[in-house]
Amino acid sequence: MGSREKLEGIQGEGFHISEELKKLPAKPGVYLMHGEKDEIIYVGKAISLKNRVRQYFQSSRNKSAKIEQMVSQIKRFEYIITDSELEALVLECNLIKEYQPRYNTMLKDGKGYPYIKVTVNEDFPRFLFAREMKKDKAKYYGPYTSSKAVNDTLELMRKLYKIRTCNRNLPKDMKKDRPCLNYHIKQCFAPCQGYISKEEYGKSIKEALDFLNGNYEGILRELEEKMKNASENLEFEEAMQYRDLQNSVKQIAQKQKIINSDMEDKDVIGLAVEDRDVVVQVFFVRDGKLIGREHFHLTVALQESKGQILASFIKQYYAGTPFIPKELMIQEEMEEQEILEKWLSMKREQKVYIRVPKKGQKEGLVELAAKNARLVLEQDKEKIKREERRTTGAIKQIAEWLKLKEIKRIEAFDISNTNGFEAVGSMIVYENGKPKRSDYRKFKIKTVQGPDDYASMKEVLTRRFLHGLEEMKKLKETEVAEEFGSFTKFPDIIMMDGGRGQVNVALEVLETLKLEIPVCGMVKDDNHRTRGLYFQNVEIPIPKESEGFRLITRIQDEAHRFAIEYHRSLRGKEQVHSILDDINGIGPARRKALMKYFKGIEEIRKADIEELKNIPTMNEAAAKQVYEFFHQKKR
């Protein structure tokens, strides 16, 4: 692809922007702007890196206030040279997806769009529900408007085409087990029993794929004929089933509208903009029929034109969607239109056209998409504002309470154990006020014996940040980010489930590792409800009706839930285990005596040495071992 130029300096130290600007090559490539914490705040591409990057640092009246704001935060930049502008575009798409820079226009990730996955690489393919498109050999259809739409379509297709749903490895596992219920209710051909050949099954798959592509005429004719035949043979119950299937297909077909006589595949894209909020509406036209539509929310980081917003959307959306149509119809011209056509053509492996219709039916269709986008934006405006208040708005409140400049990434930690047995730690991550579950991590405590939450927390934090530092070192050596995990991303603040003690443990670990990350404790009252934040040796009361308070409560509850969930899974694997097994000097006889004398572990915990040594088989040394096990000193 290209080579990354070595630029000295981290976080601005030793990096002189004016000097580095002189070194920029007049070649195509991608540039990455770094902020105060060395995070990537903007990614862009250029035909000439020398000309494009210099423009940011030249005095000009044409710069918007937001671009000026971004430039003021740039501490250093780096760049990657490519052989062509097309390679730069591909790399730009990948880097934006990887880093999600705050000053790039971004598709909001709060909503997922499901797909139908067809395992065409299998001898006997299946049709599956998929949350995302992966780089495998399967074929994907979608995105669909909702999970219900996917499930309804899959259910109808099983009835129509009798496609298998099992995960058996066929033909290897053929005839190893009896046919499932789907065969008996006539919703599967049972290829697992060899009741249908690979060739005949393939014909059914082809018909099902035609159905997904919007070709309903053939199946409607077939169902009509079967319904008549069943009725003539007085098989009225079967005739009613065919009638119901026919009605289901018609319901889907009626949602589609013939909009173009050229019978081409195209996507019609319109958008509506209000301040920083954007809605893009896409109409999906296949074989000249409008088969569906979907809307997407974006956040605009810079003051961009509609053409620039459209270009950002096209890059992000079509980088991930499995199907590229022959034509995109848009409402505004784009500076990058020619290079985007080349990129889409490369992905489709056929020529793709991007057009701005100026008159007639096509222009009217683009206007209709834009009107629908405006309608969605108006309807969702209040919902968007509510979501912002509970996420980014809540984050800003917390930053104000703690007098921090900015908070984007929060990591919260918790410990869970049952009287010290199978102690585990949890790390949860919130970014921009939302949980980022892909970055959650679990830790099984390895070095701590007995119920010592502070020592357990020290182990968890040490492992987490050591791992991150090691990954960063490898990253600097190899400069291939995708080879390493999420531990390289350090939080803007650490939130501990507890007060002074837990905070001090975290600060001790950070000091040892020479890291500077703010730490606060989420303090609870006697009723185990969130009360305030412990930060820099002071407990800060927080308004209970505020969004910031609600977010802290959600983070605290989520950290606890994640730790408990992991702990339960370990307990399920181990099944029965007594904590008394972990105490030195306590064998089967003494364990039996202790459990016979006391009602449970909690009673043993409360007992003093005198009471313990009076139990049969126990002596003073054994009593001390038990007592000290349950009363290890906490820092």
C-alpha cells in the first residue's frame, strides 16, 4: 500500500510543525493529526500531501471556526505515502474506521443493521441471521430495517424453500442422527439424511436467492398452482397453507414499487442537515423496483458542505456493505466524485456511476429521499437530544465536577468473589457515554489467596496497564495497529468501585508504572447506593437528578454485573468448593468439625481465636490460621 514516514517526537516534544511541513512530499497519501494526548483527532487523504497538509497551518479567512479549533489542538502529524489517490482513499477509509477521530464526520454506531447471511461456500448452504458482515466466503443481503424484518423473511423462506437451519457439517455428518422437527413439519428437505441431492438442493438455493433479489413472480405462480391442485383434490387444509404463503409473499411484494424502466440496481441517497446532526436516507432499487429504504444518523465534526458529508457517508457505508449497486444517485456534486467512482468500481468489479440527476423522475426520487431524511431528522431530533444528554452531556458534567478538560474513555474496575474463592476482576469501558463492550476484559485472580479485594485490584490494574505498555512498545516497533488489542487505548479517567482505599491502590499502580491517569472512586452510602465521587482526597457530592449521576450509577452497576457474571461462570465450572480448603492446616476432619459447629462461612468469619480453638480437632495454631485467613489486613 504505502510507507509511513518516521516523524520524531511524541505529544509535541521535539516535533516542530514548521520544520516538518518543509519535509512533506508532493505525493498522494493519508495524513493523521495527533492531539494533546497523542490521540488521532483527524484523518484525511490528499493527492499532494505537501499542498494539503500545509493549508491547515496557513493563515486564511476561509477557515471555519471548527477547523481553527481542530488546528489549535494539533500537536504533531504523520503521514503515509501511497502509490495513487485510489490507494489513499482505501487507506483513509480503513484508518477512520480504526480510530474514529473526533473531527471526522462519523456514522453513529448506536444502531445496528442486520443482514441475511447465505453460506454459499457450503455444500448445503444455510440462510442465517447476521449482526455484521464479515470477510468470509458467505454472501450477505441487507442491511434490513430491523431484526424482526430479517426473522420474518427467514421464516417465510424456510416455509417456501425448505432450507436447512442446523449447523451439521454436511455431507460429513450425513445420517449420523435423526432428522429434526423442521423435516417433520415440512420446512426442511433433510439433506442430513440424504433425502435430497446436492444438485436439487442447489436449485432450491438459487430460487431462494432470486427471492431475496426481489423476484417474486415465479414463487407466486407456483403457490397459485399448488393451491388450486390441493383444492381440486379436496385437500383444503393444505390449500389454505399455500394461500397463507401466497399472501405473505404478496405483502412483501406490495411494499415494492416500480420506479424505473431500465431495471438497473441503484441506491438513491438524500440527506437533511441541522447544526451538527445529519440524517441520510437511502432508497434501495433492485431490478428497477424499490425494495426497501434505510436511514442513517451522522455527526458532523467540521463545518462541511452537503457534498463533503455525502462523500464521508459513501466512504464509511460502502466500505462495510456487501452489495455495491451499479449506480448511486445523489443530490449534490462532490469534489471526490471521480475517485469514489473508481473505488466503488474496484469493490464491485464492474463500472459504478455516481450521478446527480437534474430533471425528471430521477431528480424527483432524490428529492423524495431528501424529504424522507428531513422527516426522520424532525422526528428523531428530540430523541437525539435526549441521547446526547444521557451520554456526551453526562460525560461533560462529570468532567466539570472533576475539573478535567475532557473525558472520552472511561474504564471502571470491580472485584467479585465468594469469601475469597475464585476471585475475579472486571474491566468495563465507556466511550462517549456509551458502553464499548468489545473492549471489556475479565481477569481471573492469580496471585492473591483469600478475600483481599485491595490486593486483587492491584493485580488486575497492574496486568491491565502492563499489557497495554507492552502492546504500545510492539506497536512502535511494528507500526501495524491491527495486530494488537484494545489495551493500547488508555482511559482519560479510571473509576474505581469504592472510596479512598481502592483509589489509593490504583494510584499506587499508576505511580509504579509511571503513568498519569486521573482516578476517582464511586462512593456508595450505607444502602449501597451511589453517593458521590472521591477524587484528589475529597469526596465530591453529585446532584442525584443529574445525567452525570445516572451515568455513574450505570457504570458502577455494569462493572459489578460484569464481574458477577464472570464469577458465576467460574463457580459453575468448579461446582462445589469450600473456602476452607484454601486454609493451610485445615484438612477434611477439621473442616467437617467447623461446618458442624457453625451454621456457615459467615459465622466462622465472625468467630475469635478462643472460640475456634475450643472446637473438637482444632488447636491454637489451627485456630490462628482460620482467624488470620478471614481477617487479613487491608491497606
